[in-house]
Amino acid sequence: MNNLLKVKEKLQTTLDKIQTNGDGSPVTSLKLDKNLVVEIEQITEELEGLNPNLYPLVHAPTLLAGTWRLLYSTAREIRSLDSLPLGLKVGRVYQQIDVSQKSFFNLAFVKHPLGLVSGYVKVTASFEPAKVNGSPLPDKRINVYFDKRYLSINRIIGIQTPQLDPLKVVQARSPEGRIPYLDITYLDETLRIGRGGEGSLFILVKSEDI
């Protein structure tokens, strides 16, 4: 087994150990001991240094396409899902990317532990490759332009509620005065690592469906 596979397996094993909920929901840095957060960061950095696709937007854009499931994140917007109102708990979180249309959406399923309510939060967006440091070609950075945010309730005490799907649709505003971006720091057929503008970390695995 080469070094890349060893490090990738080490990261996957570490992430498997912290998946304690059994529902596939992403783990955030808020839930973990600080030493474990540091360990995950160190392994991630080691794997990023072995990235088989250093210029993913040039040489491997098709690998981005499809559905990805979020395993772990330090991002503020993901950590905020740990404190949803009305006792709601976040379930699986997905990102589906359409490379040809340069668009994607994030989808977070939510439900009440007692099964009283279930639904989802969805955010749509478009993206474009960013050229940095005067380079004429894109590297690994994409600029993100958020579009709409959907809040939907699809079941109440087990009864489907199509009239509440969606319940609310609003504009998903980007931070004023700046364009959000994401650096794709590792990419292969099954694993993707990204880092946001505020140093946030996202680790995702390829998924067959949502």
C-alpha cells in the first residue's frame, strides 16, 4: 500500500471512530476533544500534501460532479446546525454538483428525535473557477455565488405535508463586500477536501444518491 492510501485510510478510520450518531450526520469540531480536532487537522494536511490532482479545475473537473456527503467540518455554518430550534437534529448533509452548469446545492436533512417533524434546509448556488496570483488558468479555487435558501417540512407525525414543502424561500445572501470562495485541496474518485475563506475545513465522500 503506497503512502497516499495509508494516509487516506488513516483519515477514514479516524472519521469512522467519531461517527457516533449512527445516522450519517456530519461531525463538527464543536463535538470533539481539542486534541482530536488537532489530530484530524494533521492527518488532513498530510493527505492534502499527497493530492493526486493538484489542479483539479484544469485536469479533473469531472471528478467534482455528482453527489457528495459531508463527514466532518469546522465551518461556522455547519456547527450552527448543532443548535437548531424546536429540538430539531440535523441528519445527513449533502452537496450535489453540476459541473456543466457550474451550479450546486447543499441539502441538510433535519428531524425531531421523537419523529414529530422532519424536513430539510436547501441552499442553491452557482460557482466559477477563480484565477489567483495572476495565473491565466484556474488552480483549485472556486468563487461561490449563493442564490436561494429553502426551508421545508415534509412530514408532521409521519404525515406528508406537501403544502409545507417548501415552507419558506428566501434569498441566500453572500457576505457583504466579499465573494465567498472554496479551495479544493484534495480530490479523488471517492474523497474531497475543501477549505473556505475563513479557514473552515470540509471533508466529504462520494455518494451514490441522496
